[in-house]
Amino acid sequence: MMKFKRTTDGHIDLGLMDKMMKIPGGLVIIPLLLAVGIKTFFPSFFEIGGFTSGLFKNGQPALMGLFLILCGASINVRQVGMPLYKGVVLTSSKFFLGVAIGLAVGTYFGPEGIWGLSPIVLIAAITNSNSSLYISLSSQFGNSTDTGAISILSLNDGPFFTLVALGASGLANVPFMAVVATLIPLLIGFIWGNLDSTFRKLCSKAQPVIIFIMTIAIGSNTNIDTILVAGASGIILGLLSTLTAAVFFYIFNIFLPKRERNAMGAAIGTTALNSAMTPAAVADADPTFAPHVPLATAQCATASIITLFLCPFIVAFFDRQMRKNKLGIYSPEGWAGQKLAAEQRS
């Protein structure tokens, strides 16, 4: 039986959004399954017209534009120094490795990719990291400069970097103006969010609602078979994305001074929940990709759940190895060494 609580004025509060946000990937998986179920059993529902069709069937481009404004507002230009440097290292590492993997798969296996994973899906998933998980892990395995790096790392939220990579690589026909059109709402959010702290706070609260409704718009053209097929390939994508954590761990520490080295590089070995929005944005820029959107969306959503579970264990493993000085990059005077010394004294 579903439990509910009552508000102070006596109304029933089911707390549905809170429940969904507690489920790994719930904000994408649940509305996606809901839309697929409606499309399967009530196929004419999304064709009803008016505001219903405009929002839940044809509203994806407008919702993506709004989502990009919210992403831009989360980037804090006031973060300077080491947080800025760490953010640049993490973001560029994530971008270039994702592009390299996508290009390699496209070169050797063609546009259809391997194991059901196209080069476009690989780039979309690997260039995008789970910012919420990164912040959570930084409180345990990093320090304030690692947490501050999220202001730059947030740039990989949404489809901007993926569109840039696909257009530059030739894997998709992405016109230059499509990239500009993606950048404009991002810049609007960035400028407004840095000039108005209240606007930034409102944007951070609005993201879950936009993601929920936008996923329904994406799933409204999807059938149940697509979700089932995405299961196996989505798991493979998640495992591949998780394995990149080791690469990012070493790259991150190579570029850091000894006193700042820690395990946080591995914390970007994830696929973000909002990467499931990227395939639809790519299809807007290159309509030839449109038939692949449902499968790619489900693959990215599945991968986000896999990495959400596995990444914390990998970060913890590297943290233990650094404490034991087994990786050759541990520094006694660094933050990890100071934390360990404090624990030993206590």
C-alpha cells in the first residue's frame, strides 16, 4: 500500500517526485516507461492535438532549450584558481577520451558501431558525467577545490559538447548554426545565473521537473521492444563508461601538483542521467539520426544507472591504494596524506 503524508493544511501529499528522485535513474526511467506504456496501449493519446501533443509529443526542442538555460545557470564564474584548473582538466579529459572512443569505433566498425552501440551513443555517454555523484564523492574523497571544479565540469551537462564532437568528426551532419543554437540558451543561463543568485537557485530546483516532462516527450515515439533491446547494450555501455574511471584517475593526477593528488579523477567515470536527452538533440541537428533516438535514449539511461552504482566503489578503491602508497602518486604532504595522518593521530 502506498504511504502518504498530510501537509500542514490537511491535504494529502504522495511525495511522488521525492520517491522518483530516490530511485537510481528514476527521473528518466519512470517517465520513459510511462510514455512507452501509453504509446503501446493507447497509441492515439499523444495525437490528441492542442497543448497535450504540443507538450508531450512535439515539445522536446523547447524543453531542451529550457534545460540548457538551467545547465548554464549552474556554472559559477566566481570559481577561480585550483577549482578552475581541476575543472578544466576533468572536463577536457572527459571530452577528448569520449571523442577518441567514438571515432575509433566509427573508423573500425562503421556508423552502426559494435555490440549495438553506435559511435554517436558512445560519445554522448562518455563525454557526459554525473555531476551530483561527483559532488557527493568529493565530500569524502576530495576537498573544497575538487567540489569547486563542478562549476566547469557542469559544461558537459546537456548536448553541447556532443554536438561539437560529432560536427568536428563528421560522424553526423551537424551544421555550425545548430551548435550556435545550442550555445545560445546555455550562455543565457550562464550570464543570468552569475548575475542573479536567486535565478540560479530557482534553476537548480526546476531541473527535475524539466527532465521528467522532456523524457515523456522523447518516449512518446518509443515502443516497448526498444526498451527491451536496449537492456543488454545499455549494460555494456555502462560497464565501458565505468572502466574509463581508471583512465581519468591517472590523467587527473598527472596534471596535478603532489599536494592536490587524490582519487577524484575516477569520479567522472560515469554517464549522467541527462545524457539520455542528448540523442534527441542530435536528431534535431541531423534528422537522419531520428530513427535511432529511442534506442539511444534507453541505452544512455541504462548506462547512467550502471555507473551510478559502480563508480563509488572504484573511487574508494583508488583512494585506498593511494593511502597505501601503492600507485606511486601518493604524497604524504597532500590532502589525502593529511587526512590519513589526522585519522592515525586520533
